[in-house]
Amino acid sequence: MDDLLAEIRAERRAESASKARRERIKGLLVQVRLDNPGLKVADLEEKIGRFYDRATISRITYPAIEAARQQES
């Protein structure tokens, strides 16, 4: 039983760390898009090894890019 409970605790820690890492990745995607306005979603998809597909990258980054464009206006 101790081994089972230890593995479950370890998995929960790993899952929590994975969620945090994915949120960090999403934030970095937004930052990269904002810092490199000429970078196309397809190019970014290729550079990150298709970790996220184009549609997902767009959904993650589009709101921040639109907000930045509106601030410029």
C-alpha cells in the first residue's frame, strides 16, 4: 500500500508540474509572437516541433496580439 500511495503522490506532483509548464509555454508563445510580428504561425509550429498545431497556437496567441494592436491604435 505504501508503494501505491507514494506513486500516486509522485504522479500528482508530476501532473501539477506539467500543468504549470504548459501554462508557461503558452505565455512564452504569446511573448514570442508579440516580439516577432513577422513570425507566421506555421513557422512557429515548425520551430516548436509541432508541440501545438497551428490552430492551437492561434487560439492561444490571437487574443494577446489583437489586444496589442488595439493599444497601438
